[in-house]
Amino acid sequence: MLVVYTKSGCPFCNRVLGYVEENNITIDERNVYESEVAMKELMEKGGKRQIPFLHDTDKDVMMYESGDIIQYFKDMSGDDSNLEDDIAEVCLPE
């Protein structure tokens, strides 16, 4: 299962969610501002309050950075294009 930790209004989370929607990728989205449980999970798994955060529970892969997450989804689908021009993009929930 692909779990993506997000928060409402985060442009980098929206970038990942847009890619997910455009490519019909099934995820379990967990909004850290709507759920204390989700925030606790984020801190336990990633160790910092940074989003977006991906946890691929099937492969036990975890990562931050919207560009890295999208590239991971591309690699999973066999899409060999890269996001070379993108910079690391994250939000830090307060």
C-alpha cells in the first residue's frame, strides 16, 4: 500500500496528489492536520514534521520530497522520464 502524508493547502503535497490523480495511482492519503494519529505516524516513521512523505508499506520504502515521490511513482510504472529540473520541495507543518 502507498501511504502519502499531506496537509491541506500544501503546494508540494498538491503536486504529488495531482500526479497521483492524473495517473490513476491508488494511495492512502493521510492528512496530518486532520488527524493526530497521522501526525504521530509521520513522526514515528520519518522522524520529522515534513510533508509530503511517502511510505510504500509493501516495499518498506519511505521518502520525503515531492520530486522524489513523483519519480518513485514514475519508476514504479516504468516511465523512464526524469524530473531533473525540479528542486526539492517540501512543507513543514507548524
